[in-house]
Amino acid sequence: MNLFRFKLFSCKLFNGGKFSVFSVLLLLAALFAFYTCSAKPEAEAQPSTGQIYLLGEQHGSDAIFAEELRQWQTLYDEQGLRHLFVELPYYTAEFLNLWMQAPAEDDTILDALYEDWQGTAIYNSSVRDFYRQIKANCPETVFHGTDVGHQHQTTGQRFLEYLQANGLENSEAWQLTQDCIEQGQKFYSVDSGDMAYREKMMVSNFIREFDKLANADVMGIYGGAHTWIDYKNEGSKNMATQLQARYGETLHSQDLTYLASANVEPERIDTLTVAGREYQAAYFGEQDLSDALPEYRCRRFWRLEEAYSDFADCPTNGDMLPYNNYPMLIEVGSVYLVEYKTASGEIIKRYYRADGNTWQGKPCTEGIDLE
């Protein structure tokens, strides 16, 4: 109820003299209760009960793009999903939605967005092809951008100009664009970017877009650092972890980052003796750990060929090593040796078995004890 109208109405009651003071007070109390109840903020709305299917990617991988397209096509065709959440600003996703309505041969909007992405991980022709395939095969897709305002000086300003040209300065789209631009300005005001702030805004933007969809199921594609459950991105709880606190078991997170290693071939074949038996072992190289883990220098990776049945009964020890730690594609039903070299020169050998398990939404190998 408008407060100005409420004030005029109450004055008329007093001036008319037809009600007792007690009656007027009762009426005023009722009106005040009505006003305060009707003014509850939208944030108190119940969470949507739709299912959330998050995919964690490594940006720019063709193997990951192919799997994302396959999964979106399946959900689109078989479960009727239409809403695709992406790691893009609000206004970029809105431009993509406009492009989806353009004739098939008209890529003017997409090409302009692509040029704005220069210098970023998504300035990759495979990214442009990814969106083209969605338009061709899933034409009713609706994009929802939930990131802070990247490219706010280019894409963001251009979308404001589009809204202004169409007389939409007082629209929700105008306000959301302004909000997103301000988020980007704040994020980039810190030299290295404020990741805690970014994750918080990604959560807030996701909730806003998801909860207004009337319990519809959605799929989301984000970098793995945003989608791994119970993961801290540069010290702050990431987007998926915060969203799970709100949506619980309706949120599902799948890690696809390991697929980026799909085409990696072994450097050589070694012969290793493990538990008294000789195995052919494919060697996949060495990773420097000195920056990430100062107590270690490096680790090296082997896959023991045709060894799974020999180690199938070995007890597991709870040492979970996600697929994306390996430089190659992991095959379920295989055994791996990871050899660590510490800063003091000590060699530590750990053996892992790929049983098809997952941990915190990521496919993982699990450590085994050989004795």
C-alpha cells in the first residue's frame, strides 16, 4: 500500500469524527500489518525445487565441448530442458538469446561477442562453434548468464545501447545490466580480482535466475573451480558449494575437466616390477609441484597394463586422486603408479585403482595398499 495514500486516508478518518479513537487505532494497526506483510522482500521466496545439473569444464577443450553438447542434447530431447546457465555476464547471455532468434545464417551478434572475448580463455573458435551447434540442434535453448560483468566496457555498454534504442531504459533488463556492469567494475577494481566477491555474486545471480523459473530443471556449464563441491576457490567457498547449501540434493555436479587429456599419448613403455611381478607400464611424464606444493618437487605417472585383475582385491586406503590430476585420460578398470619426489629427494610411490568412483562430484581413482 502506498504510504502517501495511507496517510491521507487516516487523516480523513480523524477529521470525519465518525469513529472512536480506539476504532481508528485498530484500523491503523490492521493497515500497518497489511502493509508490512505485503512488503516482504523477494529474497524470502522459497528455493526452486527444479533439478540443477552442473558440468565443470576446462575452458577451450574440444573433447569437453563434445561431451557438453551430448549431455545438453540428451537433456533437451529426453527431459525437455530449455534453460542453459553459462559462465557469462547477464547481458552477454541476453545477446546470445537475441542471436538465437536471428536467421540461421546471421552471426552478426555472435561475431561481435567473439571479438569482445579477445584476450580471454573463451576467445577460441571452438567456443563459437559450440554455440552454433546449440542454435542448430537445440533452437529453443534459453541462455542465463550468471557471472560478474566481464567485458562491461564493450558488450555491456553495447547492450545498454540496444535497450535504449528500444525504449527499455526502465525495464528489468536495464537494471540487471547496470547491476552486472557494477559487479564487473568492482571485481576488476582489485589487481588480481576479488574471487570471494565473484563467487558470491555468481551465487546471487544464479539464485535470481533459477528461482524465477517455476521449478524448471536446468543445466549449467562453468569452469571446474566453480562446480566442484566442497572446494574453495582462492580461499573462498565456490559457487557450487554455496548453491548446494540452498538447494541440497537437487544440485548435481559432474567434473569433465579430465577429458582435456583425452588425446595424450604415453611418452614411452617401461617395464616395472610391482608386488613381485613384472608389468608393461605406459609412462605419461612428469609434473612440477614446487609452486603448488613446496614440500614436493614433482610427480610422475605410469599406467600398469593388464594389471587390474591382479590388484582388484587389494584394500583401498581412502586416498582419492581425481582424474584431473593426471596428465592423461583415465580408464576404468586400470591401475596407476604415481611417484612423488619430495623437496628432500625422497621418492614416494603410491598406487591407485580406477573403479569408476566419484568424490565431491569428480571421478576419482582410489589409493590401494599392495600388502
